[in-house]
Amino acid sequence: MIPFPLPGCVVTGTVQIDKTLVVDAHTTAVIGFCPTCQHHATRVHSRYLRTPRDLPVLTQHVQLRLLVRRFFCDQPACPRRTFAEGLPELLPRKAQRTTRLTATLHDIGAEVGGTGGAALAGRLRIRTSPDTIVRILRCHACAPLPTPRVLGVDDFALQKGRVYGTILVDIERAAPIDLLPDRRPETLAAWLQDHPGVDIITRDRSTEFTRGATDGAPAAIQVADRGTCSPICVRPSSACCSGACRTLHVGLRLRSLTTNHQAPPESSRSVVRHGSGPRAKRGASSGRVASKRSRS
Ligand SMILES: [Zn+2]
């Protein structure tokens, strides 16, 4: 008996190997569903072991040894001959970690970043690496971000004195959400038209941003202020539930922009530090965002 559930499986035994609790289990479903044609199948092709890691128990690492089946798909029109049975609640196909372990690593990484997250996970008896946490955050960052109600607009330097872009900040969540490749009013207006729902826009007094905000979101209230976004762009992300993810999302966009302008590419790990670590506190103006990132 183990003190946690294994959805879709029944436990057949446990064994202690060094500091790892190994849990033997097998699946309980009678039939499988082909991922290609979605038809059920009952004819078993073979059985094999999967050995994903799971959340730790007290001071022990946990590894599963799941006996899963491969089924024949007997649908004549289906191009797939065989398929492995799925465990949608517990374990994605081909994954080496359970869904709940991946979710935990994501939450840790979103709070403290890749390097800090790996160190914290180690103290929690979860074996991982900074790169793994960054990969998990990057997958999550691909999801579209919600349109902010209060939007901050400011410029930043892609190449200081030569090329400037526009940074967009969710003021209420205190998190950067997107970067635009220039500061032309047409670009800002197009972004606002693609993201309806902005009620308030805070910006500096440049005519470009004024025109872009007016054309893109004519119903929004505009608040003119100098350096509105700067303290937020460099503020630690603790106020945001997924601050590192948002910063990473923006960081990936920044990398594509800097690549287009032939600036040195930055590592994704440095982007996570920027939004959540102490380095984030040091940049004081939005014009220094790009240079700070490239140095970190
Ligand atoms: Zn099929």
C-alpha cells in the first residue's frame, strides 16, 4: 500500500533501493484507445515497462515501474498498426516524469527560475537540472497570454542609439507580456486591434505611442506618464503567479528580435533570472532592459 494515488493503475509491490522507493504497478483498463483513429482495441500486442519518476515521499525519491500494454489497432482504415496504451491522468506518452511531477517543477521554476529551482527541487528530493526546468517553462510559455486590462507601453533599446522597440507590460500583474520590433504607431495599433479588451493604457508622451494607442484602442483611457513601465519591467515577479513564464515568453520574443537585428543571442536561462532573480532589481530604466539581458 502506498500513500498516494496512481490513476489508472494498481500497485503490486514496493521495494526500497538506496534512497529511492520503487513502486511496481500495472494498468487496469480493459481496452485501449488508438490515438490516431480513436477506436477502442482489445487485442494485446505486447507488454513493456515504463520507469517514470514521481513526486518524492518524505525523504525518498520515487520511481514507478509501470507494466503497460501495446495494442493492435484492427481498424482497416487506420494507418497505425499498434499503439501503446495511454495514462492521461498520470503520465503523458513518452514522458519520463509523471504529470504531477512536471507541474511541481513548473511551479518551482516559475517562482525562482532555472538555477534556483533546480537547487530548491534538490532539497525537496526531486532530481532535476536548470535546463530541464527552463525547458518545462518554455513549453508552458508557448501558451497565449491573456490580454491585460491595464497596459503599460514604453520603448527599449535593441541597439542603443540606433534601434528601439516597444515593450508592453501588464500593469496589474506587474509583468512584461510582449515586445514589438519597433515603436511605430502602426505596430502598436495593430497589436491593440489583435488584443481587444485593454481599458487603460499608460504611456510616455511620445506622439508615436499616442497615435498608436488612439488608433488601436480608441475607447481606452490613456494616461501619460514618464517611465511608467520601467519599475515594473525590472521588478521581481513574486506578485505574478507565473512571472517567470511571462518573462520567458517575452525573452523568447526578445531573442528573435535581437537575432533579426544581428545582436548577440542571449541564453534562455539568463532570461529567467532577469524576471525573478536579484539581477532584475538592478536595471532602472526600460532603455537598459536589452543591455542588462545581454550581459546576464
Ligand atoms: Zn487506429
